[in-house]
Amino acid sequence: MPSPTDFLRPEAVAKLRGIDLRARLVVEGFLAGLHRSPYKGFSVEFTEHRQYIPGDELKRVDWKVYGRTDRFYIREYEEETNLRAWLVLDASGSMAYTGSGMSKLEYANCLAASLAYLLLHQKDSAGLVTFSDRIDRYLPPRSTPAHLHAVLRELARVKPGGDTDVGGTLDALAERIKRRGLVIVISDLWDDEARVLRALRHFRHRRHEVIVFHVTDPVECDLAFRGPVVLRDLETGRELTVDPRVIGADYRKSWQRRCAALERGCAEALVDYCRVSTATPFDRALFRYLERRRRLA
Amino acid sequence: MNFAAPALLPLALLAAVPLLIHIFSRTRLRRHDFPSLRLLDAVRRERFSYVRLKEILLLILRTLALLALLLVPPRPALLARGAGLPPGDFVVVLDDSYSMGWGTRWARARDAARRLLESAGPGRRAGLVTTSGSVLDTALVDRPAALIRRLDSLEVSSTAARLDSALALARRVGGGKVTVFAITDLQARALPPGRADTLAPVRLVDVGADRAANVAVADVGPENRLPVPGRAVRIRAAFANHSDRPITGFAVVEVGGRVEETALELPPRAVTAHIFSLALDAPGAHPVRVDFRSDSLSSDDTRWAVVTIPERLRLLVVETPAAPAALVAAALGPDSASLFSLTVAPAGALGRLDLRRFDCVLVTDAGALAPADIDRLELALQTGTGLLLMLGPDTKPGFALAPWFAVTGLARPAGFNTLAGLDTLAPALEIFRPADFASVRFFAHAVTRPIDARPIATLSDGAPLMLEGALGRLIVWTFTAAPENTDLVYRAAFVPLLHRCLSAVAGADLRRDRLVGDTLRVFSDDPSALAVQGPTRRGVARALSGSGRARLEYADTDEPGIYTLGGRAVAVNLDPAEADLERIAPADLAARGHVVQKEVGERALDLIPVLLYIAAAAFAAEMLLLAL
């Protein structure tokens, strides 16, 4: 079983340290803006110690505790935040696909972990929802630093399986989430595009800001197999014999059309759509996206 | 469908290879997980039927092309048995003379015979005859299996038989109401002369339609026609080139373990003589073999001979006052080179001589002998002594040597007679040609009536000049060797004629050219030595009954080579005339009324071109389909 820290890589954390995830849209009662902790120069209430994790700023290390215990602990402060974010992670069977290197779920976990760290680091609250054909786990958003561990633990426990019902599940989640916030959907979106877009518009209707990370694998994009093969659906178990030499071109066209339809639909609904590939290191993909978002902001 | 090479038919099973590859490649397809088949289902629904159809079509085309190509080696053909044949009973006359050994003629002939025999059945009986006489099944059968088995065991013979006797036999079968098919190479000499018998036409099946450039060893013998003791003799061979182009090859002679090889260029349509330098000088019989290998008809590329350098023969010359022996004695040669150990005696001394001490007796004027001397000579003949009798001009009509001949008169024409006929098959005359006697004149001769003797030379007045009887031990000249009776005594042919006649009656093995099928007859000093050693097998001779020197007879000479019987070596060869493979011209065939049978028992449609077209079309269609 993966450990919680498997998804929060030091190199990713180091990259993300200077980055923040800003909500572009106006959240009710608050302006979008920096949610950086004002702890420097401000007096805020100490809340707790938490164990040091690589990447934390050394100036936050409580050296007195180290002197007593020979262990590193970070002083945590309670902060107010304007942003509540939900990391909505697709854990259906199709996310178990490993075309090359990392599985989509592992990739998604890394993305979610990094985003959770980013949000909590900037004192926003982050929650985690995992789903397949229904909501499997719901971790309400919290802003405490210790909440990161809870998120990471949940990520480590996620096992892919079951069918996909992105549209239906997101619809149900949209009904469940009362307070306005940021919804980050990390999924391979293997569902009917119309249903997916309708669910995303449902979030928008409830005035949430939505970011969609469409996780893909190069093999599923290109059908890059040599010669005829038997393909087994990871969700239904059904097998199909295909000859990529014969239908590859048509498949790729259909794939492009589908992605274009999703992108277009998301753009029309003011949903931020980012397609990421497991062939690209997740930190690079995330960094690129956040830079683009920062420039646009 | 029939297959000319059915042994190659299992190759067609390889046509299943594309199907097996198709099946096994499917079962060995790699399996992969895939996130979702949703999109693939949509795409495949559009493309499935076309792709599947294309796959199936490609498989069919590849299998078809491969099957078509693999069916070519067995050489299939669609056959219609009995096509083109007249109804009713038939007899197949198969020419198995040795010329049929050229190229693939024999195989084609057997194939044609088989197809004809296979068309037999109820209401259509068949018979089989060969020209060599190896098969003489005169019974017609409607189940030809036994005939076909017999046919399959046949090989080309060593004979040079013509079709005449076989055709006659075939016509006699079935009371003349049969169709006769003659399978032959249409060699010009094979067909009977004259027009075809319109009442019993023969259908000729031609299996000789291929160019033949045949060379044969036509003759082998000593370089001079009369080898004598003490004089070395070289071997002479004649090579016949029956083709239209010069042929170069190596002539090889082998005798007594010695071999000589020489290169020869033979001009077209000519007989070329060559004398080898290898010489023989020891008395006795020397088996000789000459080879000239140059073509596919190998049976006539070898010829054998037994060159005999004779020992001296004991000769008694009985002279009369009217016919002294001086001329004859001079011709026979008193020196050591002479073949004969000569004794001359007057006729009256015959009663005091033991004629059994002599190999042969020459009587210069038999007509002048007393009856008792005639009796003595008859007795000597019976005990094995050879006789050469000359009949002088004073021979009385009625003179006879029973049962061989009788004298009926005397001929003394105003001018002279000349030689009209010469039987060169007679051993004594084998080395002569009519030209040797072209200008010889005969002024007087006895007129004889042959009884058991046969003429071996005839005069221009029709009377016999020379007679041969008693199985070659008696030769009669109807003239005496005197200048007043003939100027032969002054001609070059006289001495060799005298030598040959005396050697023949003395039983010397003079005849060089025995042919396959001839009966060998030799004198033997040991009548119990009946074993015969042939070229490849042994046999047993038959001893002819009678008193005197034993004579052995052996008739099983069906293969060429050296036969040894009674202590003598005899060469048996192929008839050199059969080596000329010249075919009768089609126009001549038609002019003589012969019918050539074009279809033999089966009408065959060769399927090879059809299969090749199918394979080409299948390949073209496959390439077109792949390009789509």
C-alpha cells in the first residue's frame, strides 16, 4: 500500500513553493487575491505542532521542541481563509490504466496531493472527494496543516474500481456542496461528454469555480499498439479484438473530436479545462498550468 | 481430373498455411487492459463490416493463389476417356524396337498404350502385341489390368523389327474385325512399304515427334577382310552420323584389357571409318568393344566384334588331270603366312586318305570323281569335314551330291555370264560386295538344281553360281578355277573368296555380324559343354544331333554383347539400320493412305495454364484489395 508521502514528492513541493493557486472568480464576500499566510509580521494564534515534512520552511521549525526531543516539529497557526476547495478524484476502474510508467490514478493522486499541499500551504481549506459510479469518500475541506496528512492518507487508501459515472456523481456532489468554492475535478472523463458538461455546468450554476484536469495516457490517445490486439475494458471486463492498423486513424480522430468537445464545452461554461498526460511529469504539468493561470489572472 | 505426377499432390496441403497462420495469429494475439472500449465500439461499428469482409477476402485470395500454384507440379488435366477412339475391339501394336529408346519416346509410347488399354471394357476388348515378339497376347480381353501390368514391365528391346509381322498378327486376332493401333516413332524403315491396307486400316500413334540426332557404331572388324596368321591386324570401326549436323565425340576401343581413345568428328549424314592403332597379333579370337557415346540412344553407341586371327587349317586339295591344283595351291599361298597347311592329292588317292585328318577338302573338279569318291566325300561331310566342290565343264548332267544338289546341264554361253546376285549374309561372302565381282566373267558353268543347298550367288542367266549346304559345311562352285572357265582367277577377289569359302566350310567362325535374335551355331569339340555365357546371364545351348563334329545351337540372343558357347566367342549386335531415326514424311504417310490417330484414349485439357491464370488473378486482386 502506498504511503501518504508517496504522492507528495519533494521535488514537486519545491517547485510549488513559490506558486499559489488563486481563484480567478469572485468568491462571495471576498476578493480574489493572495491567500498567503500573513503570519509574518502579524500576530496569529499558535494552534499546534505538526511533524516536519521535507519542503517545509526551516524558519518555522520549533527549535525548542527539537532541543527537547531531537525531532523536527513545525509551529502551526490558525489562519482565516477565503477559499474552500474540493479535490474531486476519479477512482473508477479506468483510472487504473497504466499505459506507460505511472497509472492514471497514481498521476491523479500526485496532482491531488500537490494541489492539497498548495491550498493548505496558502491557508486555504481543501477537501477530498473520491468517486467511481458514486461518491466513495468525502473528506470535508479543512485548512489546518494537519489536514494534509488526512488528505494524503485518503489518497493512499484509494483503490481504483467500479464503473465510471462522472456526470451523475458530479451532479450529486454539486447538490451536496452548499458553500461556494473551488472544485477541482481530476478524472479521465470516460463518460458521456454531454453528461459530464451538464454536471460541470451544475457546479457553475451553483457559482463554484471549476477546474478540470483531464488525465490521459498516450496509449489511450493514440491506440499505439503494434498489430492486432485483444483489449480488455478495465471497468466492464469486456474484451474486444482490434487492429490498430485498420481503425487507428479513425480512433484518433474520434478521440480528438471528443477532447475538443470537452474543451469547448468547458470553455463555454467558464470551466478551466486542462488536459494532462501521464507521459508528462505531473509536477511539470501542474506548474505549467499554474503559471498559465497566474498570467491570465 | 488426372494428375501426371500424383506423387506431388500432397504439396497442395500447404495451401492451408494462410488459414493456419490466420487462426494461430488470432489465438496468439496479445491482450492488453484498456481504460474504456466506449470509443472503440463507436469506431468499430463503422469500420467492422468492411474490415472483416476485407480480411476474409484476403484470406480467400491468398489461399486460392497458393492452392493454384501448388496444384501445378502434379500437372493436372481434365480427361475424357475414350475420346476420339472408334468403337469396338482393338489391338495395340507397340513398336519396341531399339530406336524407341531415343529421348522420351518409350515413355510416351507406354503412356499411349496404357491410355488405349484403359479404354477397354465390356463391349470393347483389347489385345497387345509388340514388334519384338516379347508380348504376343492374341486373346482379346475386356479387363485390361493384366495387359497393363505386362505393359508396365516392358522395356525397349534390342531388336530392329518392323511393324509388318506384328500388324499381320494383330489383324488375325479377332478375325480381322478389330481396330489396330500401332504406336510407333514413324521411323521410315518401320512401316511396311506400299499403300496401307484400306480394308484393315491401321491407326498410327506417333510418339516420335522430336528431333533426333543419332550417331551409331555401325561396324567393327579387322582392318583387312582376311586376317592371316603372323600378321598383326588393327581394328577398324565405322561410325554412322544420321543427323544433319556434324557430331564430335570420343571413339573408344577396348580389347584384351587394352583401351584406346580418339576424338572424331563425324560429318552429317555419312558413315566415317576409322582404324585404331591398337593391333592384334596373337592367334585366336579377340573380343573387341567399340564405343561412341554422344546421344540419348545409347544402345547403338556400342558395338562388339570377335576378331579372329586364325590358326592354320588342314586342307586337302583333290585335283584331277583336267583341273590341276597348281592355280589353287598358288592362291592358297605356300609361305608361312598362309592360313592353310596344304596337302595335294590326286582324285584316285582319296580312298587311301583319312579325310578326318583334314579340316576341309577342296575338289577342283568334283564332276570327275568316281562314285566311290563321292561317297567318301559325303561321309566326310557327315563327320564334320568341310567341302568346297568345284564343278568342271565335264560334269555330267545327273551328277548329284545327295541331298544337296544335282547337276542338270552345262552352260557355255556365246559370250559370258556375270555375277547377278550375291548373298552377303552367307558367312563365306560376308566380306564381299557385288562391286568386287563387277567385271568378272564366267564363260562356262554347270547348271545345278539346288535341293537342300541354297544359292548364295547367282549368274546373270539366273543359274546358281555358288551353293551352300549342310549348315555351311558344303560350298559348291558351279565353275572351276581355270582361266578358260572364268577370269575370276585373275581378279583380286579370287584369293579372299577361296580363303573365305574354305574357312567357312572348315567351320572357322567367319561370320562377324550376328544380330540380336539370330540363332548362334558353332562347332564344338566338346559336345557336353552346353553352357552359354551371355552378356548379362547364362544359358544352355542345344546340341544338334548328327555324327562328326558337334554343333551347338543357341537362340536366346535378345541382348547385344559377347556370347561364349562351345569355347568360342561370338559377337551379337544390334541391326545398324535401326539407328537411322529418319521419320516418314507426313505427306508420304498421307499418300500411302495411313491414318494418324491424334487422340489416344483420352482427351486431356491441360489445367496448368488455367491454374496459373487463377494464381495471377488472385495475386492481382489481393494487391488491389491491400491498396484500398
